[in-house]
Amino acid sequence: MQTSILILLIGSLCFVCGTLMFVLHEGRKLKRLIKVEGEKNRRFSKILHQVDDMLASVRWYTEMLGTSEEAGKLNIAQQQLLHNIDTSIFEAITLLKDNFSTSSKDHKK
């Protein structure tokens, strides 16, 4: 009887140790995953910020083409093309800001 209790206790101890090792291993995997996701989020945030800057620059140039005296007078077709470009860029910027808004501290890292 004492032997079976001892075997039961040893088996329970092995089960607890195995479970603890599994939990520790999964915890390490989770920490690595969180670190990788954080790095991906920082890179994504930086790229989004750069794309937003590029789109804003293109938008500024299209506005300048439409209003600049140096560019000369645009015909109606050219004005419509600039309007289409400007509208598309505005929608792209809005899409970025609405769906992928990140704080300024993220892209500075």
C-alpha cells in the first residue's frame, strides 16, 4: 500500500513538473512572439508614416500645378486629371489615417 502511494505521489510530481516545464516553454514562446510583433508594428508604423509623407507631397505638387502661374494655364482635361489625382490621394491619406492610425512615438523608434 505504501509503495502504491509512493508511486502515485511520484507520478503526480512528474505530471506537475512536466506541466510546469510546458507552461514555462510556452511563456518563452509568447515573449518571443510579442517581441517580434512589436518590431513588425514599429516597422509598419514607420512605413505608414513615410507613405503618408509621400502622398502629402504628391498632393501638394498637384495643387501647385493647378494653381501655379509658372505651370501655365491648364485645359479642362488637364484640370480634371489633376482633380482625379488629388481626390485619389486624399482618399488614400484618409484610408491610411482611419485604418492604420499610429501614434507619433511608434514611428520615431
